[in-house]
Amino acid sequence: MGIFTAAAAALRRGLSRTAETLVGLTAFLAGRRIDEDLLGEVEGRLLSADVGVTATRELVDALRRDWKAGRISTGEEVVPFLKAELRRRWEGVDLSLARCERKPTVILVVGVNGSGKTTSVAKIAASLKAEGRTVLLAAADTFRAGAVRQLEIWSERLGVELVKGVEGGDPAAVVFDAADAALARGVDVLLVDTAGRLHTQDSLMRQLSKLRSVLAKKIPDAPHETLLVLDATAGQNAIRQAEVFTEAAEVTGIFLSKLDGTARGGVVMAIRDQMGLPVKLVGVGERPEDVEAFDPETFVEAMFAEND
Ligand SMILES: Nc1nc2c(ncn2[C@@H]2O[C@H](COP(=O)(O)OP(=O)(O)O)[C@@H](O)[C@H]2O)c(=O)[nH]1
Ligand SMILES: [Mg+2]
């Protein structure tokens, strides 16, 4: 798959609270026959895990159909059925990050304030570096006080180079310089951190499209990946953010942050269904190593896993 390897343990840790909602389901289902009451309970649990109204309805309808057709009848069959249905939803979806075949590969990171952009940039940089790739960071959030310094601290800690401008300066100028530097130094990946809030939504979106066009002028087809960082704890609010950003920036994938802090991991499903956007990476903590490639198989297992 992508340029990261999935580690089941960390994802399970991240999803442990979602799993609590659905683990209870396994116990509830044991020894029961399927009936409308049981389907209602399944529906409630899926909804509280934030799987989303649409996906939940489809899953429960599929269950009911197979039950009425006599294909399933016992509670024990329900979880395997749900897992198979959930996995099926990712068939044919490309979850890989833009491969680093061209030099430099440009990854633009966008999202609202506090969603975890800067931390996620650090995580991606750390993973790439661990794979032996060279990375350059562009501190294009010149809007928020302290934002440049925050990324600079990461760059020092991770031993990754940074291009910055002045606080309050033009982020397009930072990106312009960073693209030049990335080309001159021949780095593998240029990672661009951006502002999450400007005076108006309009000016934020205008700025993002300006950054995109500066990048595209310097580097063919850049940005090669535009990751929208969504805070998993925001639940359905995350969906609304995704709608706003996909209108302005050509988002190619989601970095779902803070999955460690929520019982709402099911939102991965809702994003997939409602936005048609794949979650490519998940954040499961505040450290640079707390990142995982999103793997549907692991995710679905983790949703229902017993906690140890
Ligand atoms: N628990 C947890 N905290 C996170 C994660 N990602 C980011 N954070 C925290 O969320 C806060 C905002 O992150 P930051 O990267 O500054 O967000 P930005 O404003 O979008 O750049 C910080 O306190 C981060 O440490 C994550 O995956 N898990
Ligand atoms: Mg930031």
C-alpha cells in the first residue's frame, strides 16, 4: 500500500473506545436469534460509534435482507456479516499516498485551526525520514502567532530542514522559496503546513488556491497530494469541514487526527460514504511516531476487537 506500514496494535489502541461500543455488541448478540429488536440494537450501536446515518442504514438493511432471506439467523453471525460489509466499502479505493516517484513530491496539508495540521506534518516528516527519504518543510502558516516557531521546533527535533518566512508575511512567498529550495536541494518530499483560519473563510480559500498555483508553476503537477486534516473527536462536524475544504482545495485524502481520543472512529466510514474521500493516514497520539497508514482490514477488526 502506501509509504507507511500499518501497525495493528497502535490502531487498536486508537480505536479502543470505539471498540467498547461495538464490543458490547458481541456480548449482546451471543446466544440470540435475529429479530427486529436485535436489529434496532445493532443500529443504535453503529450510530453511537459514528458510523454515520447512511452507512448504518445500509448495513442494517443488508442484515435484514439476509435474515429475511434465511441466509443468517443467529446473533453470532451478525458481527462477521458487518465486518465483511464494512470491508467491502473500501474495495477498489486507492489509499496510497502520492508515491515519491517524482522529485520533489509535494504534499500540501490543509484544515481548520487546531485540527492537528502541524503535528501531522511532523508525523509525516518523521515517517518519511525513517524510510530514508529527504524532506523539506515549508512553514506557510504565517497567520497564527507562534505557528512558524511550532513547526521550527519540530524541524529541529526531527532533524528536517525548514523554509520559513516572517510571521504575518505572505505564505505564497514562503511556498515560492520552499519550492525553489526543494528543487535546488533535490529533496524527495516537500511538505507544506498551512494556516487554518484567516479573517474570512473566503480569504482562507483564496490563499489556498494561490499556494496551489505557486506550487504548480514551479513543480509539474504539484501539489501531488492535498491532505485535509480532520479531528476525529469532531465527529459529524468533521464532515462539514470536509465539505468546505473540498470545495476550495482539491483534497486527495484525509489525515484523521486524534483517533486516540475518541469513541467515534466510525467517522472514517461516514467520511468515506458522504464525501467519497479516503482516510489515508490516522493520528493516534501527539508524538511524531503516532501515525498509521489507514488499513481497512485492520480498521474493521479494531472496531470490533476485544480490548486487552
Ligand atoms: N491526542 C492527539 N492529539 C493530537 C493529535 N494530533 C494533534 N494533536 C494535538 O492537537 C493540538 C493541535 O495540533 P496542531 O498540530 O497545532 O494543529 P493545527 O492548528 O491544525 O496546526 C496539539 O495540542 C496537538 O498535540 C493526535 O493524533 N492525537
Ligand atoms: Mg498549525
